[in-house]
Amino acid sequence: MLKLKSPADFIGKQGTGVISFGSGQPDLPPPREAFSGIDITRDLRYGLIQGELPLRQALSKEYPRSTPDNFVITNGASEALDLVFRAWGKGKILLPRPYYYSYLPLIQMAGMTPVFTDLVDGRIDIADFKRKVRGCRAVLINSPSNPTGRVESIETLKEIERITQQKGIHVVSDEVYKDLIYERENYPIQGDHVITINSFSKTYCMCGVRVGYLWTSDKKVVEDVCEMKTHTSMNTNLVGQDMALSTMRAPASYIEDQRKIWRERRDFIYKGLLDLGFDLWKPEGAFYVLPKCRNPRKFLTLLYEEYKVITYLGEWFGAPDRIRLSYALDVNKIEEGLGRIRQAMRRVRAV
Amino acid sequence: MLKLKSPADFIGKQGTGVISFGSGQPDLPPPREAFSGIDITRDLRYGLIQGELPLRQALSKEYPRSTPDNFVITNGASEALDLVFRAWGKGKILLPRPYYYSYLPLIQMAGMTPVFTDLVDGRIDIADFKRKVRGCRAVLINSPSNPTGRVESIETLKEIERITQQKGIHVVSDEVYKDLIYERENYPIQGDHVITINSFSKTYCMCGVRVGYLWTSDKKVVEDVCEMKTHTSMNTNLVGQDMALSTMRAPASYIEDQRKIWRERRDFIYKGLLDLGFDLWKPEGAFYVLPKCRNPRKFLTLLYEEYKVITYLGEWFGAPDRIRLSYALDVNKIEEGLGRIRQAMRRVRAV
């Protein structure tokens, strides 16, 4: 019996014949560069808490006006978020709803208070944002967004940049899907008040390696995060950092090829769900759709138990009237999954 | 100028000619098994939050009456401690003083309150322990101890086991130095109320790989820790877990050979410091000495600035009248270091 408390309910449940629209990770392999020149017999004593210098040097070339001091390498983007929130430890943080499901526990465990601005048509409503941001210590932006797949307009991002800078409010910009935007280049939010969270997991298909990082020009954030990490996990695993550095040698065509694959899948599932009658936002980045769904618990349970199709409850992402599907799987499987969803829709009213 | 706030002051300061009695990590290489059969091109998608099953299976053979369900693999022992304390989030925790320097920040960041029992002659005073343990939610034991090098008697450990079980108090037993005891085998504290913290870092000389774990038969602790880890760092890095599993194939002679080396170094530094007139406990495990020292800040600063010798302030470990030396370095270097200490003692009164 599914408890339907969180995505963890589905971990280890991907048996034979299961079509999983659940877990949000690429099914494609990392670029071959990830493995080339890696020497696992390297010096395996403690590394720098802040992260290996060659990796931070390479990253600093990707961020304007940066030095290696602006980065902290972490156990995935998750740890970067966790440490930043814990370093603050209190105060209000504004975030768009629907949100990535780990945001709420991370914010609350750190002792911070979430304040929500509800998305309108899957996008930030800047008027509501302005009202809600008063009195906040920070805002948390995630564009492209998990779970909405939406990408905020550059205009909105610049407006957020401006408002928060004016008010002295930190922006935490989770850009882990920055390389998976279908329509334009990423626009990284800029400024001394910005903390960008990033990762090698999604761009380079290496989620299990657990290498992410934060970028900021706020020295105090870097110091506080490193001080905490000294106690909570020490250096990020060294072989993983070497692999991350090595992926950066992959040609630009690797990312372009990925994007083509994701765009094809996006087009396929978006049209498929529209054809089935679902009301959903068109994804512009990442690899998620968040269609409206009547009876989401009943439908999700039926889908899993009778049709071996895994989907996630929108409720886990702050969207109780929706379900989330990751399309990180082959088009053939997406087609098969959509077929099963069509069958299930005959038994439970979903749209 | 040294700030002398924490061991972090010395990170990156190991230049030419420096003798470091600072960092607590083996200078020896991992066993060759750590590298054999490792395939970095393996599936690098997310792994189980709890840890890879083959590693937990192998570990369960080392712990009596265990199954893989009793383990959570973490980013070093540090993360295991952090997650356990955060899962509790409040209450008092009793720990011996002097203590490992990360304990206090971890306890406090988690929202718990430390209660201290002061060591007598470097050992737990069971009468004081009994008085202080009342009203505590947990106790934190570290035998062999960093920074004292002392190993608690089996009698004391059994007494702690009994008292805490009777009172329904959890024991967190940090046994990361379990394989580096010079006098006897490790005695792992037993019981349903016990959470053992362990690591591959010290036994197998692979601190930078960051693979540790917790063992407990308390299902709620396992569930709570996994739930938190889902948000804070996801799975522990997969290649590191493969390396950890692989080290377990190293012959018993590897650990015995290590122990011989450490014992020789222990004997050398212990005698050397006694000859210099220091008052110190004889280490029985791990690789630390914690001699008494007059004017510790002045002496430590002189040692570093004039003699290029790194030592740590006892103050960071709750022992303001002492300094800590790690003897994780070659006997020749220990000898050279002791010679420099002798010279410095002519300028600042240390004993």
C-alpha cells in the first residue's frame, strides 16, 4: 500500500514493466570526458573544504567577474541549499509555489519561515512578488523550474534582481537546469546579493556522483558555509570533483545534443497530454510537466497499482490539484506510458 | 597573523619545511584493494539514499545480528553525526570533555544542548557520568578518543550501556578509530538504544573519499535520517561507496601492519614529550596526544611562526590548558618536530 507521503514512496519500486515518470534525473549517459584521465589512485587525504582549486578555477571562467574564492563545491545542489539556509538559520524566505519538494523541508529544518508567491500561468506574478517580499531575508528562485518546467522571462529575472538589490534581500537562484532551456540561453541573476546554486548532475547526467556548488560574491556566505561544512561533511568527495572538472572539457555539442533530445521528448509528452485532455503549462526547460488532475491520489494510485506507471503527486510540490511527470525517459516509453494513462482515465476521472 | 579560532586557520598552510602535528588523518596510502575492480563508468544515476546494498550487506557481516537495514551510508562520519542530531533537534546530550572539536557546533546547530562530564585522567568518571546523564536524551561517546587518544575500559563501556538502556537514553558511539587501538580489540557498545558511527577514512586511509556510516537497530532513527538525507544531500557518492566496499577485501594483515606503524609512532612521541617535561596521557588508540601546556596560545604561535611547526589549541577541544598533536606523520618528521619544540621551549615556558 502506497503511503503517498513523498517521492520516497517510489524509491526501489522501478521493477519490470514499470514506466516511471517519477524521478527527476536524466536517463542518458554522462559525456565520455567524465571518465577520461580520472586517476582514482590519486591523493585521497582530506581536500579543501571549499572544493578543489582546479575545479573552482575552471568554474570561475564560466561566471563573469569571478575568482575561485566565489565558489564552494558541495555534495550536490542539495547540500549547497541546506548549508546556505542553515547559515542564516532564521528569517522569512519568499519562494514561488509550486516549488521543488525539498525546498520546504530544507527551509523549515534550517529554522527559516517560507512565504509563498503563487505562480500565475506557471510564472512569477511580479506584483504579488513585490508585496510578499517585504520583510523577507531572502528569496528563492528556480528557473527553469522543477516541477513546472517553466522558464521566467529575462524581464522578470531582471526585475527580481533590481527589487531585491534595492531592499538588500539575498536571492538564492537555483539554476541546476540552466543548460536545459529549450527557447533561449540561461540568464543568470547577477549581483552581490545573489547566491547561485548549481550542479553537474542534470547537465552531465551524473546525479549519483553528487557534485554541485554555489557561486556568490558575498564573502560572508562563503565563509559561513565553509565553516559549517567543516563540521557537517568536510570536503566533497575528491574523485567526484575530478570527474566534474573533466566533464567541463566536453564539447558544446554535447549539451546541444542533449537539448535536442529533451526538446523532442517535451514536444511528445506535451502534445500527448493535451490530446488526452489535460490542462498543463508548456515546459520551456528542465524535464517536467505538471498537468491539472482531478482526484490526483486516486488516479496516481490506480496508475501505479493497475498500470505500473509512476507519477508524483502535485501536493508534494505545493500543487494539490496537479500531478507531476518527469519525461526523463525514451520517447517509446513515454508513448507506452501515455497509452496506459489513457486506459486509466477510463476508470478514474482525471480531467 | 593567526586568528586561532579553529583548526581551519591552518588549512592550506602546510608549506615547505612545515612539520604538521595538526590535521588528524593518516599519511599512509589506502590498501591496494581500494582501487581494484572499481569501474567509474558504472551507472551514475541516483543511488539509494540509505546507501548501496552490496556495501550495507558487507557491513552487516561485521556487526552482530545485523541486516543491511541497520545501516545508512553517509558523507563521512561527520554527516552521520549531523543527521542524527538534527533528527532529534532538541534535548540535552551528555559528552565527555575534552571532545572532538566538531561535536559542539554539530550539537548546537541541531538545536541540542551539550552537557559535559569532565574526564579524570583522560577517562570517563562513571560517578559523574551517572549524575549528569539524568534528563539527557542521548550521550555521545568517542573511544578511542580524538583528542585524548584514550580508550575507555570495557567495564566502563558496559556500565554506560547498562545505565543508558535502563533509562531509555540513546548512545551515539563514535568509533571511527575502532581499528586503531594498541592494547586490545574494540568493544562496540551494544543495544537497541545504540547508534554507532563509523567510517572508512581512518582505518583505510581515505579521508577525502568521504564514506562513513551509522549502524543502529532503531528503525525510527534510520527512517528519520534517510528522510532528511533525501533533502540535504541525497545518496552518498557512488564511486566512493564502491571503493569502500572494495577496501573490505583487504587482508586483516593490512590493519595489523597499520597498527604496528601507529604504535611505533605513539611510543616515539609519547617518550619524546615526556623527555621534554610535558605532562600527558599515554595514548591507547587513535593518533593524538594532548599534553598540558602553559601559555598555549603564545607557545603555539611561536611554534608556527618561528619554527614552522603546526599544533592545535586544546581550547578547540574543550581543554584550554593543553595543546593537541596528531602523530600522523613519519617518525623522522616527529623527531624533527620534537627538536623544534625543544628549541621553542627555551623561549616560551611551555611546561
